[in-house]
Amino acid sequence: LKNKSIQLQTAYANQYSGSGDQTLVDGQIGGDDYRGTEWQGFQGTNVDALITLDEQQQISKVVVSCLQDTKSWIFHPKAMTIEISTDGVNYKKAGTIQNTKVSDRLEGAASHRFTIDFPPVTAKYIRIRVENYGVCPDWHLGAGGATWLFLDEIQVD
């Protein structure tokens, strides 16, 4: 869906601001370089966002595109949760997924599209929580340091 806007409840890092506040809903997919203008970076925190559609529509899927580049302390999320609402006040959970698809030991940079499918519902507001990996694991050079989440696009269908 093209006619949507986003409000981030979590601030992105100034040096990884993508192309500004609407980066995550601008339709631009990033490459494997986290410094690209398509990516927004968030360190040591979950990402909470609210997407508002121009009008109520039927939706059945939310896709969040994330980057992993562990040598740069960028890890895929642990989990994602989607909540939906027609009035912006009362929300119900549409779905949750755990990251079981992509190993944190993967070498090099790679993006992955995390998809939450759910039965079709009418919504105008979509709340998204992308859960930070946590601290760098013991085997990592930066063990114990805060990891980064990098997102480039949130797609609603």
C-alpha cells in the first residue's frame, strides 16, 4: 500500500538517518551497505513505529526488511509484533514472529524480509515492534556491547 505515513516512537541514530522520517515507508529497498540512504539504524533499543494508512483498508501482511552485518554489530531482530486498529485507540495483536530463519553467525552483510501473515482485517493504524537482538554474544569481538538494528522498509499489504 502506497498511501501511508510513519511515526517512529524510537529515535534513529543521526549518522544512520536514511533519507529522513519517512524512510521506512518510501518504497526504497536498500542494498547490503548499511551506510546507504535507504537504511535507518537504531542502537541498543527496540524499534516501535506507528504506520497510519490514508483510509481504512483490508490488510493481511506486514513485511519488515532488516540488515545483518555482525562484524559491524548489526544483528537481525529477535522478534517482531504487529498490532492493528481502526480507531488508533483500541489495538489487537495481528501476529508475532521469532527470528528462527537467519543465523547470527552468517558472514558478511545480508538483508532479510521478515513477514507476518494474518487473516485479512480492516485497519487504519498498524503498530510495529521490532525487538533488538540484545548485546553482542560471547563469541563476538564486541561481546557485551549494544547491538544495532537496521531497517530499510516496512511494507503493508
